[in-house]
Amino acid sequence: MRSLPAPRLVATDLDGTALRTDGTVSPRTVAAFGKVEESGAVLAFVTGRPPRWMGGVASAVRHRGLAICANGALIYDLHTERIVESHLIGIEVLEEVVAQLRANVPELVFSVEYEAGFAHESDFRLGGLDRALGAARVESVTSRPCAKLLALHPRMNADELHAAVDELVGHLVTTTHSSSRGLIEMSAQGVTKATALAALAEQLEIKPSQTVAFGDMPNDLPMLSWAGTSYAVANAHPRVLAAVDHVTATNDHDGVAQVIEKLYA
């Protein structure tokens, strides 16, 4: 690795990047995160996760750092475990997006992520964390503003489905995906991990050139493009591997921690 000044801001995705495949944070990674804050730099977790999934992570990292959740829609203070900023999709936009997708992509089912809570249509197949935490079934996913609208298809893969969804409603919402199943995540138009991270950096008077970012999936691409130095873990999506400056070891081999240890040696 070339010699660089230690960054003032470290931004990392969680699932598939800083977290191990089983969803835990390794002791080595916890120690590396500690080095960032001990140096006086800012540690930001930039994730598609909602705040309700952050309790275990907050405890594991000893409530260090700030979390940009729901792909930039919600800013969550890990120290206080409170949402401090929201960027929501309005009801009218939700109604139009859902109507367009239902009319053009058969078999789609929907769920919605709120500032506090989650709801889903009866046919929406829940992932592991949502099954464990519980979620409400609703007749309508367009009844109130939400942080994130999710569309699930039983057969299409994520890349194929994303292309179709983005063509239909990309002018209304920001579309992306972060898993291998056919699940598309939609945020308010213009809201991404990068917009939220850039706003945080501006408040702190930190430049992109003073930022290092880590990711693994397409929802990380805006953030990785914005940061002065970008890393993908070796297990990342092919589009991410092609877009970054550097590749580190996999999430299960503490790839993020390996880089941080060298940056803050």
C-alpha cells in the first residue's frame, strides 16, 4: 500500500463488508474501529440497514460512530441510538411508483421501511433478521411516507430486476440493490449513501480526498465514487470490484480491519 496521510473520515458498509457472513463483528474489526476514533478521525457506518437492525452493531462497537442507514435516508446516532435526520419518500410518489411497478412487473410484492418500524404485504418473503424481529402485515404500503420502499420478485435476479425497475421508476425514486435475491431498494429521489456521506463531511469540513470508503454491493457505488480512496472487499459484486481503487481481503478475513490497521499504524 502506498504511503498516505491517515484519513479524517472512514466510511464503511456493514453487511458483506465490515461484518462477517454470520452478521457478527470480529474482535479485530472492533479494535480497528477503535483506532479510527482514537486517532481523532470520524467513523461512519454507511449501510442499507434500518436503525432497528443497528442495536447489535452498536453494542459490538461500543456505541462508536455515526450510522447512515437505509442507503442515506436515515441518519442514526450510535451513541444515543436515536434518528437525527430523515429523508422520506412521500405518499404521492409511493402511490405512483407502486402503481407503475405492479402494472409492468408481474409477481412483485412490496414492503416499507419507516423511521421506526417495518411493514410488508402478506406475500413478501421476509429475510432472517426481519423474521427474528417481527414485522407488521399491511393492506397498503402507500399509506404514509417511508424511508425505503422494497420490491421483491420470486424469480428474477437482482441485476435483471434492478434494470427493469430503474427504467420504470428511476425518475421518481433512487433505485439500487444490495443482495443476491431479487430485492430492489428504493429511496427518495437523489438520496444515496454518497449524498448523506457528503453532507456529513461538509458539516465536519472534511474533503472527499480525506475520506476512505469500503463496500461490496451496488448500493455502495455512489459512496465509493465520492470518496477520495475506495476499497472493495474481495467478495464484492463484480461492478464494485471494477469501480474501486483497491481490493482488500474478504469480509470473513477482516479485509476492512487490515486496511485500517495500516492507515492508523
